[in-house]
Amino acid sequence: MALKGIAVLEIAGLAPAPFAGMILADFGAKVIRVDRLGKFKPSDGLSRGKRSIAINLRHPKGIKTVKHLSKTSDVIIDPFRPGVMEKMGLGPEVLMKENRGLIYARLSGYGQSGPYKDMAGHDINYIATSGLLSAISRSGERPLPPLNLLADFAGGGLMCAFGVVTALLERQKSGLGQVVDANLTAGAGYVGSFVYSQRSQFFSNPPGHNLLDTGAPFYDTYETKDGQYVAVGALEPQFFKALITGLKIDENNIPNQLDIEKWPQLRKVLKERFKSLTRAEVESIFDGTDACVTPVLDMDEAPQHPHNKMNQSFHTSGDGVTVPSPAPKLSRTPATYGSKMNVESGEDTREILEQHGFTEHYIRDLEDEGVINKHSSKL
């Protein structure tokens, strides 16, 4: 596995940090999630391949324990607002002094500096601040957040994992670790580089009136006769021609594809034609063609679709949950999967401590002093 031998400490947090940790675990890193004893019990479905240690981080011995674990770690993931780790005595200036090769990944909403750095926020706030949310809406409607995918997972967790891997690669030359500032606002903005750089060409009109934001009738979704939906992305002329041919529409009876003023007329024709067909009929017409028409699959259907099944794009985890498989695929050192998506808080505490050289006497002292739970080993 590509990251075999890399040791990661993931301080328990919400969506972005667990996703970054899961990516690293999928590709072979040994990830220990540090949970807060009795406070935060993650059940985010992003624990695949990890182990959990639950520690009282308000106790000096709890902080000492994390410091000890960090000395033999390659990566630590900090999910908090700026300054929180420093207040606990676990900031980069402390841990990297003891471990010069440590990659200290800071994953925050607004970054380590600026007037917003200490503010609370969620995905919707970060993409709003990045400028991208303003571009995501249908004509005349208010901005619509794309779930919490853009900042939390694309600009946050995924960018953080990428930053960690690049820092690990550089460490092979210098022998030194570094701080990775992976903030969700900047990360989401970076994901939107195309939107920013191509504003004059593709996004110059108000939202919902451009080529890629449902303004174009040949780049949108349509309801079918049976109340389901299909996605149409027939941008190029040859793909648009395949669309019209498949729908048996006489091109002499519709306006030119790029005549923006007549897009409402074209949309009306497409809407009526799709509404006359069931989704299965649409699939039978367009599957295997270049018309760029596909069914809008729900999350129960997608894993069962023949294309996804052939590519093993989904799998069933050890706890019976069907989830997407790791991506991308590597030919020699592929990711692995199949373990549980939820790891119980602290279930590996004793095992982890023993493996990191803590004596039985010291572990019992930690239990007696409330630093870890008693009898926290796996049954």
C-alpha cells in the first residue's frame, strides 16, 4: 500500500478531519483517532481503517500521553480553530520541537490568520466567503449550497490529505516536517479555480443563465414520464446532435443550439419530449451513445448500476453499510477497504498504549486517575 508505514494521529473532530484521516488510512497509513474521553463520541461513518484511543485531554497526563504518541508519528491532524491546540500544550512549536519530521496538518474553517479566523462556521459559510456560493443557483432563485461537499470534503478533507502527502514527499529530501494550513475557505476557492479563471467565458451572465449552471437547456436535468429524472450534458455540437437524434426531434423545428435568446424555446421542446418518456425508455435510447444523457440515480440505485458494479465503485463495509470505494485506483499499491465505517470511541486504548511502550503499571494509573477509561481494551 502506498502509505504503508506512515503513522497518523487524528485528533477527533467533525467531517473534514475524519475524511482526511480516512483517505490516508485507505491508502495504508496507520491512523489513530484521539477521542476526547466521555465528551465526543464520533459516529460519522468515516472511521474506516482507524483505531481509537480515548483520552482526557483536560488532564496533564492526557496531554503527556498525546505528546508521547506524537513523537513516533509522521502526521498529526488538528481539526480545531486556531489556538485550541496551543492552549492544550499541543501546538506545532511544541510537538515539532520533539519530532522534527512531524507533518502538522491544521484543518480549520477560515485559516490561521485574518478577521474570521476565530469565528464559527460550516460549509455553507466557507463557500459563501470563497465567492463560489454566489454562482450556484437557478435563474431568479437564491444561492443553493451543494450539500456540504464543496468546503468540508473537497476543499477541506481532500485538500488536507493532499497537503499531507506532498509534505511527506518533500520530507524525503529535507528530513524535516512542516505545518500544512488546510483551511476550508481557501480550499473551496482553489477547487473553484476554473470558475474564477473562466468567468468572462462561461460565467459572465447572472447565475442560472450560463452554459454550466442550468442556464443552457442542453446542460440540465429533466423529469421523465414516471416522475424520475435524467441528466443532460450535451455541450458539444456533435453531442447535441446525438441528443436531438435520439429524441427524434427535427432539428429544423428547433432554434440553433447556441442561440441564447431562444434557449427558453429549446428548453420547452426538450422538457416535453423527456416528459413523454419513462426513465427506462430514455436509458434504452441513450445508453452507449455520445448524447451525454444518463439517469439520475439515487443512492440505493447507484451501487447496483452495471457500470458501477463492473468498476467496483462501491463496496459493503464490515458493518454492512454500502459506501463508495477508495479512489483513485493504483495499479501496484491499491487502497484497501472492507473494515467498519464506525469505530467505537476508545475501543483500542489499551492496545495502543501497550504498543507505544506504556507499562501495565502506568496504564492502570491512567485508568485510576480518569485519564482513560477502565477496561477499555477490545472484548
